[in-house]
Amino acid sequence: MSDTHQDTEYGAFPWDIPATRPDRPLSKAMERLYSNYITPRPEDNPLFTSFKYTRISGFDYGAEDGRVSRRDPSKIICENGKYYIWYTKRDTVSAPRGAQACTETIPSTDWDLSDIWYATSEDGFHWQEKGLAVGRPDKPKLGWRSVCTPDILVWKGRYYLYYQAFEEPSGLKGDHCPVSVSVADSPDGPWTPCGDAIIPNGAPGEWDQFSIHGPYPIVIDNKIYIYYKAAFGDRPDYLVGNGVAIADDPLGPFVKHPFNPVLNSCHETTVFRFGKGVAAFAIRNGIESNTIQYSPDGINFDIAAVTALMPVGAGPYIPDVFHSEGEGQGFTWGLSHFCDHDKPDTKFSFLGRFDCDLRNQMPRSNIANNTEIKWHPDVCFSQSLPEEIKKARAQQARQHALANHTRDKQ
Ligand code: AAL
């Protein structure tokens, strides 16, 4: 045996990755492979997936100058032989101008002065915009300034749209709003607003005191679980976590879980029953960004997979989303939103399609095996180093090199 080999009774780690933990000492990282994840190989782990993206047709963004925007799609449901989706639509006289320059007609942010629209599709790639679902009520009713970021619940034959309801331009003090709900007997409406905050903000000093964002209802054990996101703590140290509020009836009362927040990272809520438990995306913002997490109870989540390029504001089509019995089967596609952050003056968002393989069954498609994402170089270089940091680092590098040189010569 060469002296580069460990000379122990166990020998080196085997070439064929054992499916279960081998009976031998392991490094922490290899230990984790067996203890943290459902299987050691990503292709066998039903909660590992990569994501593929496709542009969709049917939506008109005008001159793409920031006046028309569509973002934050809901989950997709299948009704009347079609797929339905709801989303934030803004159609304003100008692109967003920020909280200081906004008016009754000029938006502060991309989701200010917005309404909730819906579209249907027969194949998930071509969509037809059907019209307004829930508009802004008259001032001073809740949501008069903007209604946005909707999600859908189907419960006992009725349809419930939950959404953010703003009473001031987003960005004025922060992105402050509670969640409201509208009800309909058909996915085509008409929708009746319930008028009140269905999930109110937390009391002063509580983590969700200012914002309840991205309401996302699913059904677990015959109860309605609405997951939501709030950013808390002062910048730059704030966290974006997800909490959950639970009710027996779609109109509440919703009781926030005492363990909230239940996810320590994740800007947009995407949660689904999976197997015997509940899985969640931790998409962006936070130490556990780019992970897919699993909990046996919808409350206590662990990282189940680390991935990349996750869909932002994902609205998946989950065939069994509102079933309460049996194992959750997962999903393979949905819509998400895309936003060109480089263009603040013409900022708008648009909807696109993501595909993945989060089915709770084997064998799975190649999408599930793909752990190597090939980024186009533009993706990296678009995350450019701020000019002042570039100058400072160049200066430090010159001084460091000079100091090294001087020392070497001594
Ligand atoms: C989204 C969501 C919420 C925020 C804004 C619109 O991605 O987090 O909906 O308020 O951005």
C-alpha cells in the first residue's frame, strides 16, 4: 500500500457509492450524505431537481418599456379542461419611479398600482389572458393602492384568491401590507372581496409586524395552511423567512403557528405536500437559499437538496395540491417571473415557464440527474463588481504587491 493511503482496517472509501451508510468512520461531509439526504445520489433523491426554462406565448408587454408588467404567478389549477393561473398585472402610465416620485397614477414599485388578472392555457406553453379577476377597490378600502401576488385555494367547490392588499405605495415606509381574500363560485369569477385582512400583520415588535407577503394556501389533514413570507430585522441584517397560519375554514380565523418562522430563508413561497410530509422551496435570500426542504409535519423543515437557478416566484401545477389524503406526488412544471434588474428606468417583469422533476416516483427524467448547470458567461458578468469596490480592491492589490516586493528585497 502506498503511503498516500490511509492504513486502517477500513481501507479507502469504495469506488461504488454504497446506497446506505457504510459501517466505517466517515468525514462530516460524507456522514451528511447519508444522514441529511434521502439518498446519497442526487438522481435517486426525489427532492433533487434542476430547472429548465421556456419562454411562453400569449402575453403582450407593449413596448417592453416598463409600463406593463406581469409577475408573482399563483399556483396553476386544472379546471374545465384548461390550466388556470392568476398573477399581478400592472398597466400604468410609466415604469415604477420609486416611493418619492410616485403619484396616483405613477407606480412606486413593479407591484404598486396593480390588479390581479388571470389566464388559461391548454398546453402550459401558450396562454390566453382572460381579464381582470380582482381589481383595486375604491379608496380607503383595503387594497385600494394595489392588490398583488395572488394564490388560489379550491375548497368544497368554491374558489378563494388570497393576495397582498396595500393601503399605501409600496416602498413608502417599507413593503408593508396584510393579506386579503376574494371568493368565487367559478375560476372565471365573479370574485367577491371579503374586505378585511384575513392574515393580519403581527403586533409591534413581532417578526411579521409590517408585511405578510406571498400567501400560499395548501391543504394538510383537512386544514388550510397558508404559508407566507416576511422580511424582518433591520437591514443589512434582515432575514426573509416563511411562516404559516392555519385555519379550518378558508375565511379563517387563521392562527399563526407558534414556531413561526418555519423557514429561515426564502423570498417567495412555494410549498407542496410530498410523500407523507411537506416540501418547500427556499428560493433566494438567506443562508439556505437554493435549497429544497422537507418536513414531516409542514412545520419542522430540514434541507433535503441543494440546487441552483430556482424559479423566482414559482407557481407550480401540483395535480393533487388540495388533496388531504395519500402521499403527495409532487410536480414537474409551473410558471415563474423574470425581471431585468439592470434596467431600473424601464423595469417590468414577465412570466415564463419552468420545468423540473419533483415527482415522488422512480425512474425520473434527466432533468432530475443534472447537477451541473452550464451558466452562460453573461450570467456571471451581469453580476458586476460595483465600481467603487473595484477601485478600492485594485488599490489594495497594488499596495499589497508593492509591500511584498519591498519585503522580499530586504
Ligand atoms: C414579490 C413578493 C411580494 C413583494 C413583491 C410583490 O416577489 O415577495 O409580492 O411584496 O415582490
